Amino acid sequence: MTPAIVAENVQFAYGDTPVLSDVSLTVEEGEFLGLVGPNGSGKTTLLKILLGLKTPDSGSVRLFDTPARAFTDGTRLGYVSQQSSEADATMPVTVREVVTMGRYAHAGIRRLSEADRRAVDEALDRVGIAALADRRINRLSGGQKQRAYIARALASEADLLALDEPTVGVDTDSVERFYRLLDELNDEGITIVLIEHDVGLLAEHATTMACLDGELYAHDETRPFLESDALERVFGSARSVRADALGRDADALAGEADSLAGGD
């Protein structure tokens, strides 16, 4: 099976400020990758490069075995950026209109067909916001908005869903429903790449995790990733973060580490 994403030796800088250094990463189809790292570590920049929205200074990226910058099948990609909510807050559009945007890659310049409208209705129903279809998007809660953006991706019948910190400002109950939906979509074979600041929450759902801080420190299945030293190397004193993600006590984890190292 062809990987969904293959990035090799990606370098990127804003002017004289280096952002990404020699990043190589492969995301298999059906993978649920959680990407973590400190603020300013280059996560959003990397995600945009992986989707072909930015061009690396050097290195290469392929999407479904096509060079990312030449990839034109927008029906296969769904992207929820950090700016989605801000943009829609200034636009007098309804939830249905936002979700319908997911069909434009299929419809092109022709009028929407009955099949297009049916795909929109099914996407709205799937994420549980069909009753809100005619409400203005800027009148929704944070959790409802994120469901609308996922519905837009579902309407496009995307194979790859990329999300950049989608739970910021979203209440706890909505976050739990949101992740249950992502789990369902991933179980159906949709590839997910998700930037998330809550390592513990991400560890409950992602099948793999990667840690970035300018360079890629680790990319592995979730459990081996958490048991490695990647988080400590990137976040510094991150024992409590790793313990929380593993669902274990930080002091107990420290004792295990000392024991493995032969104590003092």
C-alpha cells in the first residue's frame, strides 16, 4: 500500500530563522498520527508543507505518491486550520454552506447535483449537527464548529484529514465527542494527522505519535513513543507529561527509570 505522506529531508526557514531541519516522516494510509512539540517548534509549518500548502526550501514531500505541490485531487484532503474559526466569524454563512464547500472539488464550475446535496446531508448527520444546518457558523460553540469543519471534509469524501489544534477553546464534553468521532473515522480507514497540545489526551487516541522541535525527535507507535525519552528531550523536564500520558504516577515512573539506569 502506498503511504499517504512521505517527507524526506525537509528544510524550511523564515528568512534567516530556521524552522525545520532535515525532517523525514512517513505516514501510512490508515494511520492516526499525533504531532506534538513546544510552541514555535514548527508543527503548523510542517503540516502545511505535508499538505502542499507551503514549499520547503529543500527536501521533498509526496502525497499519495504524487509530489505535494503538484497534488491536485482536493477531494482526498480535508484540512482544519487554526484560522478556520476566525475566518468564518467574519462571514455570514450557514453551517450547510460551510459543509457544502467540501463538494466544490467534485462539482467544479457545474451546479451542485442531487448527489452533492445528499453527500452534504449525510456529512451533517454523521457528525451530529444536522439540526444546526441553517444556523450561522459564527453562532456555534467551539465544539460545534469543529464538527462542521469535519463535516466539510467528510462531504469531500477525504482520505486524509489534517487538523491543527482543533480542541483549543472547546469544552471538555465536546472534546470527548470530537475524539470519539475521529476514532470512528480512523477505524473506517481515514488517515488522520493531528496537532494537539494535550499529550495525555492525544495518547488515548492516536495510533502513532511524533515529537517535533525544529527537527523530528521521534515517530513511533504510541506506547513505545511514550516510553522513549523523546518528550524529555524536547520539553525538558517532561516526566509528569509522559507519566500523565501513560496513566501512571510520575514518582513511580521516576523510580522505574532510576532502576533501569542502576540507581544513583
